[in-house]
Amino acid sequence: MLHRLLIRILLIACITFGYVCGYSARADNQSVHHVEDLAYGVALFDFFQQKYFSAITDLLVAEHYQRIKSDENNPSLLLGGLYLSYDLHQQSAKTFNKLLGNKSGGMPITIQDQARFLLGKNHYNDGLFSLAEEQFVEIKDGLQLESEDEKLFLLNAIFLKNDDFFQAQKTLEYFSSESVWKGYAKFNVASRLIQHPVEDNVEKGFDLLAELAIDDSLDYEKRILKDKANLALAYVSLRDGDSEKSIEYFNEVRLKGIETNKALLGIGWARYRENEFKEAVIPWMHLASSQTESDLAVQEAFISIPYAFEKMELKDQALHHYVLALDSYKFQLDETQQLVKFIKSSAFIEQLNQGSLGKEITSAVSIIKNLDPLLTRYLLPLLSSNDYQYKVKSYLEVVHLKYMLNHWQNNIPALQMILSEKRKTYKNKLSKTMDDDSLNRIKVLINKRRKLADQIKKIELSEESLRLLTAEEAEYLKLLDKGDSHLGQLKTQDEETVEIKNKVRLLKGRMVWEVDTDYPVRIWAVRKQLKQLNVATDEMSDTMSSLESAWKTAPSDFSGFEVRIANKEAHIKQLKKKIDIAIVSYESELRAIALEDLRLHRNQIKLYHDRALYAKARLYDSLMERE
């Protein structure tokens, strides 16, 4: 439907918006998988919490920022399955095709087969049965047993749609022996075969139903299938006039099951056809006294009881039960009329919303338990059906999308405030930085380093070792030169003076010799220190360049963020309008489906009511004639 397509588009848009503001199909593995990337672990956590929208957002954000590196193809497999759970078949198929098209790295068979299985389900849900069959046939041995049986079930359904009954029956041989999927497939094949014009196929269909009818498994779903098989065989036997055989099948249906009322009604009609009217009344009376008066099988029992009493010539009792039936029908027509008004009111939708209250996880139980008892009394089969639950869940998903959009919209002022504060902080720091003398000192230091490098280069060229003296050595040499000069200026050059003068010159010569000898070591040390100084000055230069770049680009960056926030705010408003349209469409559809189901129920009750009213009048006239 149009609104379903619309909500798929809205979901994609909402997930994409999650980049800035911030299935249920499962990827099976035959061995334990150790999660190494935190981003993938967060997505898995949300997935196992059944927060599928959050899991999709986690995976897309992680993919956008390349945060998942070591978990190979598992994230893509999970993402495709999540798309499939939201009926985003185009995105799901794209993800799986991309995964299967990646030939590098030797993808594990478990990943390949699971991707093909989910892609096949994707095509099946889109009605592309030939493409689905191609994917299922390509699967090897990498699926877990449950998924393997589900694959066979879907293949079986495809063969039935193509009227390929031979292949449909052939697939039944490949299911695991205890698989419930086999039971469903067998029931579907049998249902199609018994309607086939070829007698051999009809017989095969009855044989399959008979196999299901004698299954003694304690599994809940298999017991339901057993009841349905016995019920189908019973009504077919009743249709063919074999009442005794139909009773045998009816008696195999459990007394406490979803098919019990239909079985009790059928037993009564089987006895009625055998003119065993007294025995026919017993199961009908049991139905009439049950707590499920809204069940149409019970309503038919109400009008069937007086029919049997008329056949037994118990006309007074028959008239009494016609009156009881009319009272019941009148009561139900009044109640269902109230229910029609309730469904048309806003309270009906409000009760559906109570099950979610903005939560991402909503179960069928949480929805039904909040509904008006009148709804569950007359519409429980509809409300608990897969189709209606699917539509309600889809509606609540849309409501959750609106909740998320409101949440993101409420965050817009916070983003604007953060941007404003960042801009203020930048301006304050910029003014302080520009006024700081340290910037000028950095430039002076860089110039000094350049001069020092030039000096060292000159020393290397001239090999003037004395220019590599330490401050202490230079002071010492200066002191010796000064002493030598003073000694040379003395007028009297006695023996002691000459000796001191020679010692000073000896010390000076020794010192120069040592410096000349250590020149390679000293020049190497100076080069090393210069290299370290180069690193420090380069870092300072980079810092200066970064600051200068920030001074130039920060204003435009702020403006860019401002534009992006404004665009996202406008985008949210547009999405909210579309979401509102989708919500109204879903609400109308949910109401229409409930009203249509209720209309059919009321029409059947009206039919019973008219028949009972006519029979009562007819019987009353006959009693008056007798008197």
C-alpha cells in the first residue's frame, strides 16, 4: 500500500538523520562469534534487545565513520536482516547482493548461505518467486537446522504457487523429522491437493492430512496442526455424507484447543444428520453454556438447539430456546453497535498506543492487554492474527519514528546553543592569543635557531674548534689569555715570573689541544642538539600554522555547522509532516479492518437473529393452531 511505501522512505530518512543528531531476521552462526569492535557490539546489544531501529542506526553510523574493522561480514549480514524486518526490501537486497558480490577474502560458507537465505526471503516477500528459488537452490550446508527447514518451507510454498505438486511433495522428504515447518508444509500441500480435480492428487492430500491427524507429538504447534487436520477430515467426511467417519475425526480434536468449538458444532450436525437429535443437542448445549458467546460457532449452536428439539417434537422447549437465542443475538447486536462507535472514536487508537508509550519494543501481549474487554470479546481472532498484529506493529513503528523525530527536534536548540558557545569561546581565545607576547617570542626563537644553524654550518666549514667551547671553558681560556697578557706587561722578568708565564702558556696550549682533539665529538653533540631543536621548532611551526589555519577557517566552519543545523531542522519538519500523513493512513486502515471484521460478525448474527425470529413465529403459530 501507498502508506507502507511511504513509511519505508521515512524510515530511511530518519536513520540517515541519525548521523548528525547523534526481521526480524537473525544472522545464524554454527560457531561462537567473538565480537571485537565496540560499535558492532553496541549494535548487537540493541538487536538482542529487539531495538531494531537503534541497531540499524548504530550500524549505519559505524559504517559512516569506519568504526567496524575486524568483524568481517557479520555487520552487513545483520544490517540486511534488519532492513528485511522493516520491509525495506530494496535496501535489504542491495546489502545482501553487495555482500555476496564481495569475492575477496574467502567468505565463510555460513555467511554466504545466510546471506542467500535472507536475500531469498527478501525476493519471496516481494513476490519475485523465481529469484527467491534461485537463491534457495544456491544454498549449500551453512545454515542452521531451523533456517534450513524454513528454507524448505518457502521452497515448498513457491512450488505450490507454481502448481508444481510433484516438487512440493518431494520437498517434504528433506525436512528434519521433528520439524514443525514440515507440518505446516504438509498441511499446505494437503489443502491444495484435496481441491485438485485429479482423483489421485485428492487421495494424496487425504493421506497427508491423515498423517498429521495421528501425530502424537506434545509440541504445541504440532498439536494445533493435528486438530486442524482432524477438523478438515471431519468436515470433508460430513460433506460427503459419512457422518460416522466425521464423528471419529471430530472426537480426535482436543476439548481445550482453538478448534474445539468448531468440532463440537460439527459433532452436533453429524448426529443431527443421523437423526440422533438427542445426541446432537449435547455438544450444542455444551457450546451454548461456554464463556465464548461471541464465537460464531456458539451462536450457531444457539439456533441449532431448538431445531433439534423441534425434530424431537419438544416444541415448548424449542420455543424457549428460540427466545434464549433471540435474547443472546439482541444483546450481541447492541454490544457490537457500541463497539462500532468505540472503534470510530479516538479512544480505539489511544488504547493501541498505550502498549508502546514511545518505547521501541512493543509485544503483541502488551498491545492486547490494554484493549477494551469488548474488543477482545468480539475481535480477539482478528486482534491476535499475524496480519493485524503486523499492521499494528507497523503503525507503532511509525509512532516511534515520530517520537524519535520529536526527540531530535528538541535537541536542535541544544546544538544551536553549543555552536553559539563554541563561537564565543573561539572569539575569546582568539583575542587572548593574538594579544599574547608568547607568539612573538616563538618567532624570535625560531629566528635564533636559524642563526644558530648558520653558525654551526660555518664552524663545520672552517673547523674552528675554539668556537665549540663551553661557557665555562671559554671563561677559563679568557682568564688564561688575560693572565698571559698581564705577565707580559711586567717590567721585571725574573725567574719566577718566567716560570709562571710558561705554565700559563702550557695550560692554554693544553686546553687548545684538547679542544682540537675533541672537535669530532663536540661537533657531533652540537649536531644532535640542533636536530632536537629542529624537532621542537618544527612542532612550534606546525602549531603556528594550525593556529593561523584555525583563524582563517573557523568562521566558515561555524557558518557551515549553522547551515547544516538549519537544514536538518527543516528536514525534520518535512519528515514530521509525512509521518503525520502516514499515521493518519495507518489509523484509518486499522479502523477499517476492525470495522469490516465486525460488520461480517454482525451480519452473521443478524442472519441468525432473523432465522430465530422466523422460526419462533412459525413455531408459535403452530402451537396456537394446536390449542
